[in-house]
Amino acid sequence: MEVKFHLPGLRRNYPLNVMFIGLLKGHPEYFREGVKIASCFGEFPTSMWNGGRNSRADQCTGDFIKVVIKSLNDWGIPVRFTYTNMLLEEEDLKDPYCNYCLKAAHNGMNGVILVSPLLEDYVRKNYPMMKITSSTCKQIKGVEGVNAELKKGYDMVVLDYNMNNHFEELEKIEDKSRCEILINAACEPNCPRRGAHYKHISENQKNIVKNMSLPREQQIPLKPWDCKYCVGTVQNVHTIKDFSTYVSPEDIWEKYVPMGFQNFKIEGRTDDLFVVIEAYVHYMIKPEYQGEVRLRLIRHLEDAKVLQVNIPGA
């Protein structure tokens, strides 16, 4: 039995992900039964085609991109680009940075998570070895919609988080092995503004990239997002346990896996490292080892100078 987890982040979380992958290889006894790291997803900031979460970090170098892709692929782990910007136009397909990233990963092992039909056609034509995932950002409703999406030739379909725990409906999905469950969604269940939020992120992402080549006085102001459905605090696996969309580790092994689901997505590519560590430990580490693994990861990140612990008064 394989229980496949898809980890967030190719830039900020890359050191953590590499450490966690190494931990699984070196100490499988720490992990719950059948855990496998099936991919790392995200983007190399700052990508115009990025969606779902905004990024505005410095542009990654070509060498860094190649090193990350090669190191993950050498571990046997695919890279999946989260290119879910839903407002792309024909001229945006020429973006040199995003095309560079696809070329660097175009080896038959890696993939792209997509929303835009325009970008999907472009990727299928120009990068035919890239595996294509249908994004949760499409917000596909109902079993009929999911089954129709599965027939379109996607490598994977990420389900809308509002389907979580509706087991009578989930049972009717025809190819559960190609479905991916978003297990720790931080959004309020059934948020009526989720689609509008994705479009807002897409618009801002395009302007973030445009602003990188403009002097400060000519930069396009980014639109703020204000939503009464946002709780105003940083969510984590402990604060979302009362959400109807929360999937517990017990549910994964006792309900989802026996039904035929194998793929589970952990969101968090823009969360701080402590929130991401907590999600990894919560879902993938046996309860009796969670404290030890949590401390081990934090100390390794401190040794690698990814985290800095200051001495009080120093």
C-alpha cells in the first residue's frame, strides 16, 4: 500500500522538503504505513503563470532552478509547477521565465498543474512530456463533473475541498487513484468568494511580474483583498480541525485509502516553516515520533541557517 503525499514549495520550502525526504529514506520507522513523497509542487518565484497564492520573491536564477529539479528528480520525486493563473492571454504564453522552467523540467518525469485552457493547449503542444494535473482552482462541483474531468486525459485531478468527507459522493468517483485530495484547506468550507479570490490573485500576480521591470513611480498598485470569510489568523492543522473539509490522518488510512484514494495534497507553499513542519508531522509521522521529528527538523533548519534562533539580550 502506498499513501502518496504531495508537498508544497519549490523555493521557500525546498530545504525543509529535502530534509524530510532524506528523513523518510533514512528513518522509515518514523513514518506512518506506506507514506511516499509523490511530488513537490509550486513555482520558482516570481512566475507570471503562478496562481492560487501570490509570490513576490526575487527571481530565482537558472542554476538554482536546475539544481532543485535535478535534486528532486534524483530522489525519484517529480516537480509539478502550479501554473494556475486563470487570466492568461496569448501574449503571456511567450513569458521567457516560465518557458525556461518548463524546458528545464521537460524530461518525462515532471508536470504542471493547470486551470487555463489556453495554457493547457500551449503546454500540450510545446512540452508534450509534461504530465498535466487539473487544478482544484477549477472548483469542479459534483461527481459528474469530476468523472467528466477524469476522461479528459489528465494525469491527476485535484478535487474541490468541499467534496472532502462526503463519502457517499466520493464513492461514486470512477477513477479514485487519479484523484488528489486537498487535506488541510485553510479556507472556510463553502466560501462563496473562493473563485473571486483566485481571480484577484491571478490579476495581482501578472502585475507583480510587470512591476519587476518598472521604476517604482510607474509600478501598478496591487489590489488589496478584504473578505469577511477570512478568519484573520494564520491557519494550521490544529485550528482547522472543526472545519467540515478537514481530513484527519485517521480518515486517510481508515476511510480514503480503503476506498481507493492514494494521493493527498498538503497546502502551504506560502506558509511559514513552522506551520508546514506541523502539517508534515501531523499527517505523515507516527504519533510516538512526532515530537522527536519536529525538533530534528527545526534543528537541521537552524544548522543550515534557514532558521535563526537568537539569544535573548544578545
